Amino acid sequence: MMSRGRAQVLAEALRKKYPKKRKRIDADAVRMFCVSNAAAERGAADPDWLERGPLDEIVAWVDVEQVVR
């Protein structure tokens, strides 16, 4: 699971990485994307990855195009 605070931090990091999409990156959308895709892709092997994993690694993993739809 991912807390709202962690989603805010991740959304801000994505806004810095993708300044042209800054206004369309929403913390709730980032959280929904991460939770649904981490369950499908990472499975139960690492349930705390979203909360405790390296922020740079998670930012690289997020498909920003799917987040801003």
C-alpha cells in the first residue's frame, strides 16, 4: 500500500522530472497507478516497496502517460 504522504512526495518528484506535465500530475492519480500496477507487476514479493523503496527507482518505474490520462 502507499500512504497519501508518500504519494505527494512521489507526485512532486514526477512534476520535477516532467515539468510540461506538471499541472496534470495529481497525487491521487499517482497513488492509484502505483497501487494497482505494483500489485500486478511486483506481486506479494515486496509489499513495502512503494512506501520504503528508493524514490528515484519508483519515479523511473511510473508510466507518467498513464498517470495523466
